[in-house]
Amino acid sequence: MTDNELLLAMSDLIDKKMTEQLQPLKQDVRDMKQDIQELKQESRDMKQDIQNIKQDIRKINLRIENEINPNINLILENYVPASKRYEDTSDKIEAMQADIDLLKIVVTEHSGKLQAIS
């Protein structure tokens, strides 16, 4: 074998060995690229989900501000005066009940006296 043939044979052998050893590395790099692409897609999906959540929160806040708060204020505007009226009249009702109880006693006594007279 001549030196050139020997060098060519060695070169082929080295190329073959390097190719065999580089194949797993190439496959790992392909797998990593695919994983990176999947992660990028997941990241895009998550960003979209976050945007959707933010939009939903804005809608909820607007609904609270425009519908629920005014309704609560309307209820309060009606409830507070009604509760104050009840509070004011509850003392009067108790006093009237005491007066009615006293009237019952007096009427019962007078009825008994009237029956005794007749």
C-alpha cells in the first residue's frame, strides 16, 4: 500500500468513526431543537392564556363597576332609610304594645266592675 492509499484509508476510517460518534450528538441536537420549539409554542400558548385571563378580569371589573356596584348602591339607598324608619318606629311599637297591655288590664277591670254593678 502506498502512503496515499494508506492516508485515504485512514481518512475514510476516521470519517466513518467520527460519523458514527457524531450521529448520537446530531440526534441529541435535533431532539433539543424540537424540545425548544415545543417550549416556545407552550410559551406562546401561555402568553395567549394570560392575555385571555387579563381580558376576562377586565370584563369582570367593568361589570362590577357598571352593573353590580350601582345595584348595591341602589339597594343601600332603599335599605338604609327603611332600616332607620324601623329603628325609629320600633320604640314606638314597644310603647304602643305596653299601652295596649295596660288598656287590656283596665278594660278587664272595668268589665268586672260593670258586671258587679249590673
